[in-house]
Amino acid sequence: MKSTITIGVETASHVAQTVLHRAGVPPGNAAVQTELLIEAELRGRASHGLLRLPRIVERIANGVIDPVTRGESHWKKEALLEVDGMRGLGPVVAFRALEQIGERAAKTGVAAAVIRNNNHIGMLALYAEHVARRGQALIGLSTSEALVHPWGGRRAMLGTNPIAIGVPAEPAPFVMDMATGLISMGKVHDYAHRNLPLEPGWALDAEGEPTVDAQAAKQGAIAPFGQAKGYALGLAFEVLVGSLTASAMGREVQGTLDSTQVCNKGDVFIVMEPASGVGAAVAAYLDEIRRCTPAKADAPVVVPGDGARRRRAANVERGISMATDVWNTLERLAA
């Protein structure tokens, strides 16, 4: 059997929504969760794509995801929204919070949501793009289980702690989405599903030794990106999100990679109103960056988000490539 299979986007989306419906997710919530997973696949982020769906179903069955709720919220201050996710589906709670702070930011200039008790919110780029396309800027932060070792350490003690930034521009917004781990643990799982080796320097095994074995790395630790600087940035995000959301930190965080534990990480979104009419200037500057003389003639300079847009356009046409065992599992769950 081939290790990968290519599935049409409509077919993949239909199967994913069927799986969620069978698990008790209402149609609207199922559509939101499916969009997040499918968009991750289209943009080449299989680590945050459909391989996560069987675990979502297990978490619903085990009572640690409420498939119906959209969370509860209240305005702690004029422009600060506190959100209790009520164990809801991560994207469902997150998009509802973005709707609320987007409306408030249109009046106040800036508004933030601090979210706790919510499940994995997935690829942050989609939130950044969503906000930027409606003319506002976004900074998004999230935390995770301790998956990254401190610089100079041999044990996982920090989350991968991603950040996303979205800024309106024409014809497409600027979108940056990156983790502070050198890779995500989802990528390790994806490589394990595909029986692919990791790159040297990406991860340690359970004993703290360097490994290229994806299965061994699942029990070990990911390296921080950028050595000491990336470690410092990831740690800063961990304590910032933890302090704003009163969520767990470090090795106390759980619930995004298992099927039984309540998810206790935190999420923070900040939405801002840009100065009037700057979208064209931002776009012109980004184009100037792209025209920079490349170090290698066959590798033109790009800006964050360019590659994801190209991959998305190509995958819409040719379909989504995924591990065969992942697709077989989804078909069984949908049957």
C-alpha cells in the first residue's frame, strides 16, 4: 500500500464534516472546525490538518471537548474580553472571540481577548488572514504542552508557543505564522505517519539524545528555533499568555496532544485598527522586498505567506496529499 494518497478538497471536507456530525458536532461548529483543518492541509501544514481529527473525536467521546458550546465571555475592561472556552472546539471559540473584539476594536482602536479552558485552536495563520482581510491587524499567541527543550537543556519544558501577525495589504494581506519550536510536534507526528526521518538537529529522544527517528522524538523534545534567541522568545510568550489568561505553563500544560485530559493552555488575540489608507503602502513595501536581489538566482526573495498562498492554489487544483492510514481512519469514522 502506498504511504500517501491524494484526495479532492470537496471529498476531504465532506468526510471531515461527516465525521464531526457523527461525533455530535452541530453543522455550524463542524463547518468551522473543518475549515481550519482543510486550510492547514491546503497550505502545506499537515501537522495541523486532518491527522488531528481522530483525536478530536476521541476527546469528544471522553467528555473533554464540548462539541456544542461557543464559550462564554465578559468584558473585564472596555477593550479586554475574558473568555471561558467551556471546553469547546478551539476554532469555534476562537472565531467567536475574534468577532467580538473586532467589533470593539472598530470603536476603541484596539481590543484583546484572553482565552482559557479552550481546546487546540490549530493553525494561527487562518485567524490572522481572516482579521486582515476585513481591514484590521492581528497579533495572535497560543501555548502548548511542554514540547521544546530550553536552549542548552535536554528536557521538554516549554510549549511550541506560536505567534501570528496579520496586516491588511493589497491584493493579499501580510500573514506571518510561526512557532518558537524549530518544528511543531504535529510535524513530528506527520513524519511518523509517513515513515519519514526528521532532519538532524530538530529533536531529542526521551533520554535527551539527538534523534532523526520521528517515533522516538514523539517521546522527547523539539529544539527551539534560533538557538538562545528563539528559546527566549518562546519563554516570553509562555509567561505572557500564562499571566494574561491564568492558564497552565510549562510541564503542567496538557490536553492538545492527548485524548483524555482537559486542555488548560491559553490563547491571546489582539486586534488593532490600522491607520487609514496604509494598505497600498504596505503592499508596495512588500513588493520591494520581493524585488530584492536574491543571494541565489534560482531562489527569489519572498515574504511570509507567499509560499502558503502558492501551495494553497496548487493543492486546490490537484487535491490534498496525506498519509494513507490517516485517510483510512477518517473513512472508517465517517462510515
